[in-house]
Amino acid sequence: MSYSCPHFDIARDYCLRLKTDCVPGRPGCVLTGSQFAVPAKERVQQTKEEKKERKARELLNQDNPRAEI
């Protein structure tokens, strides 16, 4: 990414200020008002969906370690 934020935890791709996934430009972000190619609202939704899918895969793997999606 090509931005600098003092609240960004690079190891976890996490916003320390908002205590959630880092999505530059989202409401409450210090970069709100900056121009992004994809609106923050769309990227927040995409991040939520990816997190939900990742959690589902983890649960599936706990129930059946050999299963793959």
C-alpha cells in the first residue's frame, strides 16, 4: 500500500485506532477524505466477506482437518 498511517499494525493488517481490519478511508480513519480508486464502503464490505469466508474455512478444517473448500 502506498500510504502512511501511525495506527496501522502491518503484521496483522489491523487498525489500532478503530480496533478492526485496516481499510484506508473508512469512517473514522485518519485517511478519510483521501481519494481511492475503489470507495471505502465497497472495500469494507469486501473485507467483511473475506473474513467471513476465512472463518468458515477455519471451522470446516477444525471439524474435518482433511477437508478442503
